[in-house]
Amino acid sequence: MVEPHDEDKGLVLTEEQLRRRKARNVAIAVALFVLVVLFYLVTVFKMGGNVANRPL
């Protein structure tokens, strides 16, 4: 049972809630990583292959 406010320990979560929190955190981290890679690839492809041949 979850106790809303325990003066000594704060909020006490069950094992199931801790497991779900960890799974949610992993899912958020994976989603952020995928977005970073997607933005990087879109940027590289928009610049095209001739980016190295530009005049200095």
C-alpha cells in the first residue's frame, strides 16, 4: 500500500511503482536519443554532399 505522506520517509513507492518509473525513464531516454539522431541525420542530408566543396 502507498502511504501518501510518511513524516520520516517521505513518499514510499511499491516495487511495482519503482519498476514502472524505471521503465518510463528508459523509454524517455530512448525517445530523446532517437530524436537527437534524427535531427543530426536530417541536418547532414539537408546540407548535401557538396558541403565539402564550398569556397573558403
